[in-house]
Amino acid sequence: MAITVRNLTKYYGQERAINDISFDVKTGEILGFLGPNAAGKTTTMKIITCYMPPTAGTVDVDGYSIADHSLEVRRKIGYLPELNPLYLDMNVLEYLDYAARLHGIDKTKIKQQMNLMIDVCGLKEVRHKDIGELSKGYRQRVGLAQAMIHDPDVLIMDEPTSGLDPNQIVEIRNLIKRLGRAKTVVLSTHILSEVQATCDRVIIINEGAIVADGTPAQLQQEFHGSESITIELRANVTDALIDLFPKIKGLPNVESVEYAGGGDDVHRFSIFSTKGTDIREELFKRAVAERWILLEMSRKITSLEEVFHKLTKTEESKQ
Amino acid sequence: MALDIKSLSSNLGNVGTIYRREIRSYFNSAIAYVVIVVFLAIIGWFHTSNLFLANVASLRLMFELIPAIFLFVVPAITMRLLSEEKKTGTIELLTTKPLHDVEIVLGKFLAAWALVGIALLLTLVYYITIAFLGSIDNGPVVGGYLGLMLMAGVYVAIGLFASSLTENQVVAFIIGFVLVFALFMLDKVLLYVPGSLTSIVEFLGIDYHFSNIARGVVDSRDIIYFLSLLGFTLYLTVTSLQRRKW
């Protein structure tokens, strides 16, 4: 059940929320929408779920356009909106029954679907309680249960783990992973570890435009600057610090060397090498040749966090 | 053709689902009971004082009183219907489910209308007491109840429309009250209206048509007035609900 988004633009009055966004989500893919607050994640999701129309552009879900076949699209989508709004005066069973009926589930299957959701989402103990009495974690499960009660092919979740404690986050994340196995899932978040933990693919969006698109690993690869290696070594007493620099810098692919502290004869260096190269081996050989004693060597890989930071901060720092 | 029937039954099913949820919500919260008790208490007070103090065994006072009570009771019933969904964000869940906006509006409209209907049904107690005590002309009674239901329908539609305009229930109540009050007062301010317009203004006033029906004369013009006003207001409500789409 693929989603095709083409040239999507949305204005709120004069304010542009998203600008000419295009992307595809393949069947069975878990796509993470990453971006700072007010980047346009929620707006994009609201358009895909037919809550509001775009100012320009098209969205097709399984070949059905949101403009012309809104009902068909809505039938295929399960949606968990931001902040997980629920009817607090209904109990869990009543609410799931309500959601099931609105989704037009065959009357003979409603009970069965409800029981399935209660099992899967772990709502058994609270099923007779009013939603208003439930903890945030349980409410989130109710939100997920209502979104999936009709076994949709597409699941769209706006910040599904926001406001939960770390244990609940892990629980919900596992739930999403388990349930999303056979579905096309789009979820938004500004928590990076979430994307790394759950998503096959990441789209980073900033100020209404897509700034990066790829698997978490690809993005790390693509957007890390130079590779950085930190070493700590004990040099010969006779070696002056100033003499060490050219010996390291002379290695192939080394771009720059920074002194990172030390004392007497122990020194720390940060070594930056050309993108995509690994200088550890050469470094080791050099140390052996120079009779340095290598105390530590560690490679730092750009985290997704840094990629995110880099991509979404640029605009701000320009101002 | 078979397809049309299928989609119609699914439409009715959706309306019914919304309707049941709203009715349940009225009776789960205190709203339904408060409304019914307040409604019956006010009418009961005037009814009994009329009966015992003035020695008049008639329902006329009741039929004159209820339209005035409706003015604030009906907007109180309808004020939360859409505004609360807007405030809590559940409107987003509702409108992304596979159903038409019309079905949402109709379901909510029917639920509020039914609640007014239940309150009205309970006033039959007063009818029964009068019927025991004296002879009663059933024509105006039937017409009166029919008129009250039609009037309630229009008020509920207006209140629902007011509720669709804002996410604040108090604001929704005030807008609803002002609108129904204006409609109610139209045929009472004819003195201040230029002569050429009096008949138009009078025709627009809701109480004018209600009193026609309440006399026991059911004229198609009055029925058409109520139904068209009802339909028009519901149409406005659907449009207002779709405003998010502009």
C-alpha cells in the first residue's frame, strides 16, 4: 500500500507550513518523519489523512487520490493524531466499539477485532475503565488500538511516544514494530533514537522542506563530515610535542590534527581524515615505527543526532 | 441501484453510531438529567400555580411558556456538541474516519433533538392532569406538541451551528442564545419595523409560525418554514465544519 506525495504545499493564511514536498513510501516500509517543532511534520500528516486539503500538490494512497477519493483513502488509513485526543467520558470498550463502527467494520467482526486489539495493545485490565482515568501510557495504547481496529494497510502516527516515560516509550515502540510489520507506517518524532530504533527510512524535514531522505545508516554516511579518530599515546621523552604533529599529519588521508591535551610524555590528538577512509591501520603502523606506546584509539562516527543538528540548524545560524 | 441502497444504509449506520454516542454521553454526564429536571420544574411551577391559584385547567400557558424556556435550554444542550470536539482535538479523529461531514452533523443534531423530545414527552404528565380535571381540546394539544418539536428542531440546528463556530462552549452558548432569541423576537418587534417590511419580518419570526400550528391549524406554509430553516441551518453547519478545508 504505497503512498505517493507530489509537490505538496500548504499555506496557513500567509504563512507557509510546507513547501513543495515530494516523497514516496513503499509498501511495508516504516518511515520516520524527523524534524524540529513546527517543521511541517504534522501538517503533512494531516493532509495525508484527509483532515485538511493541501494548498497545492497531490497525495495518492494505494492509487487513490485524497482529493477525489477521500473516503477510500480514509478507509485504508489508521491515524493517531498528535497529543492523542480521546473521548475521556467513554470507557475503553465503548470507545473501541465506536471507532470500529465508524470504520464500517462488519458487525459480526466488531467483537473479534476489539478483542484482538485489547490483547495486542495490552488493555485487558483497563477495558472497563473510563479513558479519563487511564495513565498516559494506557491512553497511548488506546489511541493505537483505535487507529488499528480496522486493520488498516497504512498507519500514520504523529509523535506516538511523546510524553511517555522511558519504559512506556520502549513498550509503545515495540508495539509499533510488531504491528507495523505488515503495514506501511509513517511516524513523526523529534526523538532521534526513536527513528534509529524503529524506522527503515528517515525523512528529515525542516522549515517545510525535505532536507534529507534515506536509511538511518545512509544519512550517517552521507552527512558525517570527516571521520574523526582520537588517540592517546606515550611518546619517547626525547620527542618534542611539536615534532609529533608532522609525523601524524604526514599519514595518507589525514586532513588535520588537533592537540586534545595531555601532560609530560602522554598526548591526546584528534585526527580528522578524509570522508570514507579508515586511517587506523596506518596510524598503528606509524606508532610502531616511531616506538610510541598507543594507550587509546577510538573512532567517532557521526550520530544521526549530529546529522539532524547539522541539517536543521543551518537556517537558523544563517540568520 | 443496489449500490445506492448499500451506501445509504452505511450512511444511516454512521448517523446512528454518532447519534448513539451523543445520547449516551448526555445520559452518562449530568447534562440530560439537569436539562430534564430544570425543564419540568419550571413548567411545573407555572402549570400548578395556574391550575390551583388561577383555577384554569388549560395547557395554553404551557405552550406559551415552553418556547421561552427553549431559548436558553436548547443552546445549553447543543453548546458542547462540536466545540468540545474541536477543543480536545477529537474532531480530527472523527473527520479522518471514513464518513461524511453531513453524517456527523445529522447524528449530533438528532441526538440533541431527541433529548429535547424526551423532555417534551415528560410534560405529557401535565396534559394528563388537565385531561382528568376538565375537558380538553385535543387539536391545539397535538398542534402544540408538533409545533414545539419543529421549533426545537430549528433551535437545535442553530445551537449546533453556533457550536461549530468556536471551540469555547460558553461562546457557543451565547451565540446560540442570541440567534434563537433574535428569531424568537422577530414577530414581537413589528412596531419598530417599516410598514412595508412588517409582513416579511413577521413571516421570518419563528413564534408566528409556532402560534399558527399551536392553534391546531397545520398549514403547509408553516411546516415548510420550519423545515427549510432547519435544512438551511444544518447546511450552514456542515459548511462551517468543512471550514478547516479552506
